[in-house]
Amino acid sequence: IPSWMFIEWLSQLLAFVPTPHGSAAVHVVKIIALDYPGALSYSWRVSLEDWKDLDKEISSVVSEISELVTSEEITPFLEALATLTPPDMLLKDLIEEMAVKANNSSQDNYIDKIT
């Protein structure tokens, strides 16, 4: 079966990596990384942040895949994507922060606390 056929199920494969069945999934993901590293770059980076306590076999393959999908060209783009936040979420966070500061301060220095 050609590896491009598994790209559609990449998120499901990545979800299996930290599970007991991860050794089967990680080898398919490695083949995709060899053939189509760009298709894996963003989802790999996002998934990798959540994986902890992988067994030794899976951990070594994960390191190999990380080297395959990391490139100098794509890394700045992926870092920029990580900073994106929808404007409505930024506003919600700001309002919540202001409300917390308002509840924890007196009226006199409220303006000083939120600036």
C-alpha cells in the first residue's frame, strides 16, 4: 500500500503513538515522514508536545521522525503558527484578566494594575 494513502488518517495514527499499540503506528508514520515530511511537520510538532513517558523503542523512532520532519525552512513558519490566537479569544482573556485584577485591588489603583 503506498504511504500517501495513510496521510488521510495521520491524526489517528499520531493519536496511537503514545498508547500500548504505538509501535505499530509509529512505523507507518516513519514511512510517511520519509516520503512526505511536509505533510507531517505541523501535526507532528503539535502531537509531540503532548507525548510523555514513551517506551524506549517508540522514543527512538520518534527521535528519528523528528529529524526527518524538521527543516530550517519550515521551523520559523511553524513557530509563527503557534503564536496565532483568534481575536475573540484574546479579548476574552483580556477581560478575564481585568476582572481578576479588579477584584484583587482597590478602586484607587485599579487603572495602574491593568496597564
